[in-house]
Amino acid sequence: MSGGADPRLPTICLAASGGGHVRQILDLKPVWEKYPRFFVTEDTALGRSIAEEEETHFVPHFAIGQARLGRPWTMIAEAWRSVFRSWRIIARRRPDLFITTGAGSQLFVMLFARLTGAHVILIDSFARFTRPSGFARLAGWIAHVRIAQSAESAAQWRGALVFDPFRTLDGPPPEKEPLLFATVGATLPFDRLVRLVEEAHAAGEIPQRIVLQRGVGGQQPATLASVETLPFGEVRELLERADIVVCHGGTGSLITALRAHCRVIAVPRLFALGEHYDDHQAEITAAFAERGLIEVVGADEPLGPALDRARRRQPVAATTDPSALIAYLDGVAAGMIR
């Protein structure tokens, strides 16, 4: 910077797929809110909520797991669409700093950002406590900086920095309503979770009011009212009121519910049942259960026993505290001011 000229602030691209990946980006707001920025994500309820306030570009959802589930041509078609869409976004906006939490849909955005000169930082999913994610292993070579969520994961991801954000919260729980909120998350339908809630309700195991979000294209239960999607603001309001939350095993859903002091019951999506691309949700929920934070429903289990266990325990609140990571990223961004 010379003379009295105004400083040139770096333009930041914030790239993440749906669900917990993009929620990790939102937690970094103290960094990116000070700079020109734009989001690249998927067209989900949360993505559309972000687009109401921020410049946001959508790219198609694709993942290697689509091929594992017998849909290779879908994966290839969406990947090709992503190539062209990603290039148009990056070629037009030319970010200086690229921060991503993955996953699959962000691969080409990340690659083109690196090729056009952006400084690329890859933050692995908070879901990965014990080892780096498949996306981290696949795309890590593109990044200038790799950031892991635990020392154990970093030890298996060469050159990664460690910022462990997990924290439990103290203090008495807030007053809650007799409300059960069941949600399948923002990305995929999850009919097994919906059936478990419907069956438990039919058996008289859920006396409280139920709000059920079944996902786009999800099966409408015969005996319960439900909605496909909910705006993220409405989800947060429900979590503040709900005593019990039944959700899939995505990190974003789990952490958001735990922050709100809910009793959390997780039903992880399983690869063997064709519900997800791998079994990372089973790994996530097992890690959370080991810390005494949630109850987990197995593949062949009904919901009732987990409801009984959840009601007998005090809710445990937890969150992610990214303050150390924010301080690091703040320094990187500030160093790019010219």
C-alpha cells in the first residue's frame, strides 16, 4: 500500500456443500464478515437462507458415493455440470483467498480457485475426529494449508495444522416445551428415520407434540403431519423450544441441537441400507455417544428404547469453539491486504 491510497481488501470465496460443511463456514463469520466475499454451496434450504443475505452461487451436488449406491451416471452427469458451473463462478469472481470445508461438490471450485491464483485453505469436516475425510485425502494436494479437527486426524494427513474446536457447555438447561423435533437434515431424504418416529408415535411412546421434517422427496407418513424443508431460522427456533431432537448423524444437525441444550437421539444413515455414500455418520455418532452427549439408534432398533434413555438423562450441552481457528484465519486474511 502506498501513500494515502485505500487498502485493497482480499476477496474471499467461502465454499462448502450442504449441511454441517456450510455451517462450519458460518461459524467463521468473524473472519469473513470484514472482507468482500461470496459463497459457493449447494441449493439446499440452508443455502437459500444464506443467499437471502449474502452473494451466493450454487453448484450441483455430486459425490463418489453416488457410484457406490449404483448411480454412476448420475455422479458423472452432475460432475460435468459442476465443472462448467464452477469455472464460470471462479473465472468471473477471481477470489484472492479460498476457504472450504468440502466436500464433493466443491472439488472443481477449489481446483479452479487454485489455478487462478487464490490462496487455498482446506478445513476438514468437524465430523472427522479419528482420521481425515475422503475429500481431505482426495483434495488435500490442491490446498496451500490443510486444517484438521484433532491431533489424531492430523497425524494421518501430512502437513496438517490442528485446531480442535470441541467444547462442552456448563450451566443449567433452559426451560423446554413438551416438543419433539425430528429432522432428516438439509441434503437427502431419510425414510427410515421418518418411519421410526411414526411407529413410536403409533405405539404411544411420543406423547408430546411432534414437528417432523422429512426432506425433499421423502415419504409422507400416513399418520403424522410433516414438511419437506424448513428455513434455517425456523429450525433454530424449534431447537430452542424442543426438549427432544431426533436427527440423522450429520455433525451440523448434532452440534446445532446440542448447542440448544436438547436431548439428542441420532439415527445415523448407513451405507449398507443405501442411505448414504459411506458410514461416516455411524463413526460420528459413535464418537459423540462415547462422550456421553447423545443416544444412538442402531440399524435394527426401534426408537422407543432410545426415547426412554434420553428422558432419564440430563441434557448435555456442547458446541464448537472456533476462536483459535478464527484468529489464525484472521492473520492470513490481514496479511493479504495490499
